[in-house]
Amino acid sequence: MIRKEEVYKIGVFNKPHGVHGELSFTFTDDIFDRVDCNYVVCPIEGILVPFFIKDYRFKSDNTALMTLEGVNDEEKARMFTNVEVFFPFKFVDKNKEEEVSLHYFVGFVAQDLHHGLLGMISEVDDSTANLLFVVEDETGEQYLIPAHEEFITDIDHEKRVITFDLPEGLLTMNHEKRN
């Protein structure tokens, strides 16, 4: 059985494309094209299920048309409309940081060398030119942490912890902006 902590979200299936089971797939990470893994994982009735990739082709920088094994008509493909798509962590090469997108870090615990535990990375804000990790603490307070490699001192892939060395005042400024 696949557990939620063994995968990370890479996109969502949109709607069927044509009548032969092809699915429109909007992705935030094209890891499925860069890593030797022949399946993606989707939640079906609350259970994470692997689906083998039969074929895919890129439509744009963040959209692909994908065909899954066993999904060969529009009716079966329609069942995947708006279904999230996940990728298994075990196929990501932890020695090649550049292979993963920032969305890989959603679910990681964030800590700072000076402030200790900050919370969990709940999402990546890519709405501006400066990419940000949205970190939520146990009280629900959110902090925006620049997703910049100069602030990252360590990444523990096994424990899913990312350690930052944040500039003095960043968290305080962040907190004041949100209130």
C-alpha cells in the first residue's frame, strides 16, 4: 500500500483529450520525464493507486497529454478529471537537488538555525518572480520563506527536514505583514 508520505504532488489530470483515453495533465514538476519510473500515483476513493504510463507528449511547458495503461476510451478517462497526480519519492535522486521542483518540498519540516522549528511547508507560492515556501506552524500561523538556495543549509531527504539560515528580521517582518 502506498502512503501519502511516500509521494509528492506533481500536478493534476484535467479532462479527457479525444476519445482514446488520453488525459490532459497540468504539472508543476516534469520529473516523470526526467527519472526512470514508469508510473504515477493517483488517489482513488481515498487510496493511493499506481497507474502505469503508456505514453505522454508535451503540449506546453506545464501541460502534457498522457495515456495510462488500461484507460483506452473517453469514459474511463473521464474518471480522472480533476484527480491529483503524485510521484514516488523513492525514484528521485537525492544527490541531484536540481532534479526536483520546489513542490517536492511540500510536507517537509522547516527549521532555522537561529529560531529552531518553524513548521511544515504547506505550499509553494509561485505567483511572483520570487518563489516562496509557505510554512505553517502548529498554531496555523503562516510564514513566507524565500525559496532561495543561499538560505538553505541542509536538506535531509530521509527525515524530510529542510534547514534554513534566514536573515535576521525576516520572520518578524513576515509576521508583521500577515497581521
